[in-house]
Amino acid sequence: MAGSRNPDRVLLAGASGATGQELLSVLRPTDLDVRATTRSYANVDTLERHGADEVMVADFFESADAVAAVEDCDIVCCALGTPPSYRHVTGGKLVDRTGVINLVTAAVAEGVSHFVLESAIGVGNSKAGMPLPARLVVRGSLSAKHDAEVSLRRSGVQYTIIRPGKLTNDPPSDDILVGEGGDSVSGSIPRADVARIMAAAPFTPDARNRTFEVVSRDGLSGTPTNLVDVDWADDRLTAAYERHQH
Ligand SMILES: NC(=O)c1ccc[n+]([C@@H]2O[C@H](COP(=O)([O-])OP(=O)(O)OC[C@H]3O[C@@H](n4cnc5c(N)ncnc54)[C@H](OP(=O)(O)O)[C@@H]3O)[C@@H](O)[C@H]2O)c1
């Protein structure tokens, strides 16, 4: 059972992906122990070089892989997503549903203390935040993500669901607008900003069991509503970083 170790062990599911790599950069200098996952042996060396303490090759369509990945972890940070595929439109078997639900089930059994899920603006009650043409193109994955969100909310595991707008590879803006309730913000956000709040969420009392829509101020489109103030526990990450430096 997880929970009594120090430092905390984080499962970074989808570490080889674009948000996953940003998360690895944020987590690397901290005292958190990071278990990174990819489906490809070819990514193992790179992930180790980028600071993963441990790399596991796992396919989350397999529930046994999810169980093995979550073993002894206190926190799950999930940045999984479907590579370009017609399934974004048609739906069906998508890691955004099946893989995430396998991870949630494994997290319940392991007694994980916090699960952070990267979802998307456009899912569920945040539908209006994604323009209709875009929504049609990814309707299969939006529906899969909706099922995954519902499963996490019902799991009993403490969670934070982060729904970013369109993701960019720009440097972090450090100026994030956070909305709640679905009909809130729309626009884009650098993955680096998303990674920062995903890493801080487990240490942020304000973020417990909440679902947020996030964009950067620069990336905002339209008029924001339902903005909320979240006191992200950046100090938890910074303090660890400073300890690491000295
Ligand atoms: N693109 C956007 O504008 C946008 C906007 C909002 C939200 N999002 C969502 O944000 C999330 C992150 O997106 P991203 O573009 O940063 O990520 P990405 O580069 O697409 O990375 C996806 C990750 O998922 C892993 N993965 C895929 N299938 C898997 C499976 N069956 N088992 C295990 N791992 C699997 C990949 O690992 P390997 O390939 O190494 O195995 C990779 O690490 C996604 O859920 C995406 O839908 C995207």
C-alpha cells in the first residue's frame, strides 16, 4: 500500500508525450521519485537522461500493465493521449478511455493519494469552449475523455482534472487563467504551463476533487467567465528544487 514513503513516488503515465516531457522537466529537480512510462523501448534511454528515476514500458490497454505501473506510487500524473488516428472521430478503443480507466482502477487498489488527469476543454460541460468544427473532428476522443473523467470522479481517489485549451509548445507563460464549471475559458495554453499546475495539484489543497478549464492569458479567446483563484502549491516544487541545488 502506498502512502508511507518519503519521498513520494509519482507515476508519470505518458512521459514520452509532449506534455509528459514538460512534466518530467518540472518534476526532475524535485525530491519526488518519478516512474515514467512509454510503450516503446526506444524511448527508455531518453526518459532516463531527462530525469526519470525509473522507466517502465507499459501499454495501458493492458490492465496488468496499469497495475504494475501504479504499484508503490503515491501520486499518478496522467498525460496519456491517442496518437493521430481516425479513432479521434469514430471513438471505440482509445487510451483516453480504456487506458485511463485501467489506471484509475489500479490506483484505487493501490490506495494512491492523488490522481491528476489531463483532459481537454471540449469535454463534458466544457463543450462550448471548443469551436464546433474542432469538436466534430475529435468527438470520439472527447467522449472517451468524458467517460474517463466520470470514472475518476466516482473512484473515491482524490483527484484533480485539468482541461487545457489548445496545447502549444511555447515557453511557460506563468500567467494562467483557471475556470471551473465547464462554461468558463476558451483558447490555448503552453504545455509547460499545464505541466506546472499538474505537478503542483497533489500538494494544492484548493485543487482537491475539482475540475478546471485552463488557458494562458495570452492564449485567451472570447470573454472568460467563472474564473477561480487557485493557490497552486508551487512552493512545494520550488522548495524541493532549492534543496536539490544545495
Ligand atoms: N493537442 C491539443 O491541442 C490538446 C488540447 C487539450 C488536451 N489535449 C490532451 O492532452 C493530452 C496530452 O497531449 P500531448 O499532445 O501533450 O500528448 P502526446 O504527445 O500525444 O503523448 C501521448 C502519450 O500517451 C502515450 N500513450 C498513447 N497510447 C498509449 C497506450 N496504449 N499505453 C500507454 N501509453 C500510451 C504515448 O506514449 P508512447 O507513444 O511513448 O507509448 C505518449 O507518451 C492528451 O490526452 C490530449 O488529447 C490535447
